[in-house]
Amino acid sequence: MRSLFTLGALAGAIALAGCQTQPVQQSTEAQAAKVETTAQVAVDPSKPEISAPTFTDPAPKQAPVAEKGTDLFEVHHEGRIYFFYDFPTYQSFLDVGETAFRLTRIAAGPKGETVVFGLTKEDKKKGAETPAALIIDGKAEAKTPFYGEIMKHGRIYVFDSKKDMDFVREVGEPSYMYTEIGSGPNGETVVYVLNKNNKKKKPVALIESFEKLHPKKVQPVAEVVEKGTDLFEVHHEGRIYFFYDFPTYQSFMDVGETAFRLTRIAAGPKGETVVFGLTKEDKKKGAETPAALIIDGKAEAKTPFYGEIMKHGRIYVFDSKKDMDFVREVGEPSYMYTEIGAGPNGETLVFVLNKDNKKKKPVALIEAFNKMHAK
């Protein structure tokens, strides 16, 4: 019995020594509880070894989670008022002019406008229980911080107060504002709406919020390379067709006609009718279009030059307007590099050469043709 009492006292002393090494002062009650626990372990015959107790540090405190505020976006368009609580949905509407999911209320606006709530895919079945509808209906309070936009008449009104936003919707214009002309993402005037409490201060925080949502697009400065001249020519049914625009040329090859044209009767080298195929943008220019100016000698072909003549099931390819004029007048080139059946529809390709390059394979011209006709 004496040995057990001594052993228990020794365990208590060890426990007290362990408590004194802790950096934080423990209460008398807590120390007593720890001593008692250690003593019980020490006198247990099944556990002959004695060890000092260990203590777990308290869990670190988590930072408070900031509650998200309310965003509200509004667009007045074609007699309707659109409301959005989700910025990507709002932006999608501005891009395509429609919303995939919506809640519509006929004549529900302040002046009888149809009201449309643009919904996210996740909220498409909630109807009037979606955030924007709840706030507009007065069934939910707008949270702080508040951010709002109204887009109408080519202006974007920006708010940090729902009360101010409601006022502008009802009245039409704010009483106090800070305006930046042309600073919107598409050159709109941006109106930062103020009130009596902040009318004398520049709304720096509100401007930052707007610019964060609508970052300005920085256009890379590209090196300006002057475009050369392209000229496409087709001999078909006693006519010669000229094109300076590849898509218009390809459209003609598909349908056999041009939507817009300039026609000259018997103006070809052998009395052929000459037709200049025009783009929609150039349909009113007539003889002032690029191909006509070049063929008439009123404009020089620019470098690099690329040309094609299609006739008799062959495509003649040129990197020189002089060589192209020669083949048009004479009928066949003096020097050529031929690839049978290599055209997009199995035509024979004739890459036209001249005295200066007649001994070289026209690698660059072949690449230019393949690039032009790549599918």
C-alpha cells in the first residue's frame, strides 16, 4: 500500500510539472481535473508506464464569410423592361437580344411596359421566386453592397442605391449625377447616379465597380501590311468575267451568276462581253471598282499580285499581271509548270512562268493557290 501511495504521489508531481510547462495559465479546477485523470492512469495495474498528459491547441478561428450583395441590371428596349440579377445572363442578352429563360408580365412596368425577368438555367422553374422578381415585387430587400445598372436611350445609368435606381425608373432622369461621355464598353455615355448625401463627391468606388464588370478592351496594335491585288477571270459562254473578291468569285463558280455586276458588251479582246462581278458594298461604284480600274489601266496592280484565269477546263495561275494580260490576249503562256488534275474539281493547273523564272519550280505560287482554295 505504501508503494502505491508513493507511486500515485509521484504521478501527481509529474502531472503538476507538465502543467507548469504550458504557456497559458490553466485554472485551478482544470489542473485538478488533469491531475486526477493522470493519477487514475498511474494506479491502473494494466498500465505500468507513466506519461505526462498532452493538450490539443484550440482550432483556429475561421474568417467571417462576407455576404454577397445584390446586383440588378435593367434594360429598356422596344417597349419592354428587362431585369437581370445575373451578369453573364445580362451580357448574353445584350449580345443576342433575347433570353433563353424568362418570366414575362404584360403591362407591368411603371408606364405599362411589358416586364421580362431574365432567368438563369438553374432558376428557370422558380418563376416569381427568382431574386430580381422578389426584389422588384418588394418581397425581398436588396442586400448591401448594392450595384445596379439601367440601360436606355444609349446611356448606362449606374447605381449603388436601389432607392436611386427606383427613382430613375419612375421619373426618367436622376437629380444628381456624374457623367462620363463615351466611356461605356460600346461608346455609351455612362451616368453615375448620386443623391443629396454624396452629390459633391466623385463616385470613385462606383466607377471602379463599373469598370471591373466592364473592363475596357485593349486592341493590340497590329502591323499594317498593304494588301496586294487579287484578280480572278473566267471565260464562259462567250463572256469574260472578272472578280477582285475571292468569295464573290467562288459564289459565281457555284451558281453561275453574280448578284451585282457591271456589264460591257463586246469589250473583250476578241469581242467578248465583259462582266465585272461586284461585292454588295461596291455595287454602286460601277467602273470605279478595283477590277475595272485595273483592267482599264486606271490603277496599277499592287504587289504581291495573284491572278487566275479559268478556261477550257484549266486554271492558269499567275504572280504577274503582265503574264496574265499576255495569256488573255494570246491564249497560251510561253513558259509554264503544269499539274494535271490538281485543281479543286480535278482541273489541270497551269502555273504561268516567264523568262526570269522559267527554270524554277513555282513553289510560292503553288502555296498561294493551295491557300486560296483550302477547304
